[in-house]
Amino acid sequence: MTTTTTTDPGATDPGVPAHGASDPGAMVPDAWANGATDPTDPTGETMERTTAQAPGTARPTAPHAPDAERLRRWRMVLGADSADSTGCTLKGQDAAMDGALNALYGGGAGKKPGGSRGAGGRSAGLGASAPSVARWLGDIRTYFPSSVVQVMQRDAIDRLGLAALLLEPEMLEAVEADVHLVGTLLSLNKAMPETTKETARAVVRKVVEDLEKRLESRTRATLTGALDRSARISRPRHRDIDWNRTIRANLKNYLPVPGAAGAGGAGAPGGAGGAGSAEGRGTIVPERLIGYGRASRSAKKDVVLCIDQSGSMAASVVYASVFGAVLASMRTLSTRLVVFDTAVVDLTDRLDDPVDVLFGTQLGGGTDINRALAYCQSKITRPADTVVVLISDLYEGGIRDEMLKRVAAMKASGVQFVTLLALSDEGAPAYDHEHAAALGALGAPAFACTPDLFPDVMAAAIEKRPLPIPDKETQQ
């Protein structure tokens, strides 16, 4: 005998049998029938559950559309190994999507495709088979949006150790290029065969060009305005005075003209034909003059990007290289780009092509921030007009006290020092909290920065005003 009960996936206790049934195996949703079709399923696929029917009993009714869709979604989320209680079998495109997900996240992940099927259902995986991975990459690009594809690719590289397969040109042509893939390729740079390097450079260049299109115009506009404002001079010649800004800056020095009351006339402002009054007339004492800076072919500011190239900073290295190329293309800035691990490499001569910059890095290895800052400090010739941007998670393998002394010395000389724990769209980064607090105490707060915020951070540093630190609006 079969007893049925209605099961709601959102209910707190879906396992309570109706009609006093005590056989757990007899509990099935009465909303489901053998061969019932979900009318709301855009794929038009059928989801089935076969149940034992006692002779003469009526067949259960078809599911309501909301319940069917809810069960289908739960089945897709839970996967084959954990979804028996949904009573839902996937077919067609739903089954193909489930197979692609199960190959990566299912219990059989890591096995080669075509593995045996056990009593628990499908067993799948990617293993180290290049043809199978290539097919899988094609499948996920068919069934999922680009943003999801990028996440799945990243998980496949991390979970299944597929990085080595990226050394094959055919594999690189099949993947969805993004910042994280570029970071993986850079970490494999030294092991990459010559036959793959050109394909890898093409993949990296595509990502870099997309980033430049997204970031360049706003960066230029923001920094050009900041540079113009920072070029104002306080002792201008008469023809260079910015009268509007000068008047606004000296309104506190307004003095009424003695004896002006009642002295209106045809020539007095506010008076017409003697009927007006000069009561509001006065003078402003220009205690402070503000003038326009003269156009100059020389750089107004020096920028030093000091980038930690340890493995955890891969995305930051990509974004920083793109920004470095954009800054280097601005004539009013003199830009230097330095990358470091335990060694220091100056890549300034490659800034005309960010792809060359990226392939000049070597992700991984240790970290010696003190050594990198020592090199940057030796290249500073105009401290008051220099902005140093340290991009690092601050896990220092060098001499901590020396690092802090160098930062303090640079700030004391007039350098604007900015510490970014990450330059990426990732969530909260992992970093050395003790070092971050020590830098904050020196007036160089450490914070994470998204690429969209970076132009504003640089503009604030150039103008020597408070940095737009997320969640710390008043922190310097």
C-alpha cells in the first residue's frame, strides 16, 4: 500500500507522513505523477518520479507550477548525490547542465569522465583528460553566462589541478578569459612551452584591452582635473590671477566702503539715476592670491607603483599593470612601476605595453617589502611632488622595523604614501593586520581598493587631501 503526502521544499519538516503512515519509504509528494511535465520550465523538459500504485487507486494529480519549479531548482542545487528526496529526474538541457556542474562539484569530481555508475547515481569528473576538459569548457559556455563560466573555470583550476592543461594552446583557445585566468597564466609563465606563449599572450592582451577600455577614460579625466587643481600657484603674476577663486578665498576679508551709505548715483552699482543706494558696496582685501599654473611640458607629479608579486596578489598585479600603462601615457605624470618578491625588478621601460609588464612579472615566491621600498626611496627626487603607492598584503619577510622607518622617512620628506592591501574586485583581502595598524599610525592607512575607486584615490593623493577610504570617510 502506498500512502501519499504533500511535501513543500520550503517547509520546516517535509518528512512527516500523512494519514498516519509509518513507512518512510512510502512517503512521496502527491503533487508528482509519473511523467508529469512542469509547464513553467522554459526548456520544456520532463521531470519524473515513479511510485508504486496499488490496484484500483487513482493516479496522483499533476504538480502545481510553483511547486514543480521549486523542486526543479532544489534538484539542480543539491546535485544527484543528495537530491533523492526531491523526487525529481532531470532530462534534456537540465540534465546536461547538471552533468557539467556534477563533473566539477559532484562526488565524482576528479575522476575521468565515463566512470562507472554506482547505486547512488551518476559518477562524473574531469580528471586530467584534455579532450574531456575541452568539451566541458564548451558545455559550460553554452549553458551559463560569462560571469558564472569564469567562476567555474577558476574552481576547476583550484579544485582539480587543471593548471597544467592550460599549457596547451587548444585549451587556452577554449577558456573564457578574465583577470583570474591571466593570473594563472602568469604563474605558469616560466613553465610555458614556446608553442603556447603566443596563444597565452593573445589571451592576456584581450583581457588587458578590455580593462583599458573600461578604466582609461575615467582615470584620465579624474587625474587631469586633480593635476590642474594641484597646479594652482599662490604668488601669480597679475595676468595669471584666477579672480573667481581669489574672490571666493578672500570673502572673509570683505570691508564696507566708509561713507558709502546714501551715496548712490547713476554710476554706482545698485543705483539708477540717483534713486539707488550704495549701501552694499565695499571692497575685498586680496590677502591670498590664487593663480593659474602655466602650462609646462615637464611632469607635475611623480608616481611610483610598488607592487607585491606574491601569488596571492595576482589580480592586483594585473590591474596595477593596466593602471601603470594608463598613467605612463599622461605627459603630466612621471610614472615608475616596480614589482618585487624577495628581489626587486623595475619594469618602467615596459610601461608602453602592459602585456610586456605582466610577462615581466613572476608570481610567487617570498616578500621583502623593505628592500622594495628602499629601491623606490632611492628613485625619489621631488618628495613634495611624489606619490608612492604600495600594493601589498603586508606579509613582510624582510626587516619590519626598517620598512616602517622608510615609510616614516618618506612621509616626513613630503611624499604622499598610499598603501593598498588589494587592487581588485575581490572581497575582503587577507593581510597582516599588525603591519596595517603600524602604517596607519604613521599616517599611511592600509585599505583595499576596487579598480573603479583607484582614480579617486590617486586624485586625492595628488591634491594632498583625505583619501576616500571605504567605511572610513574621515581617516587620512
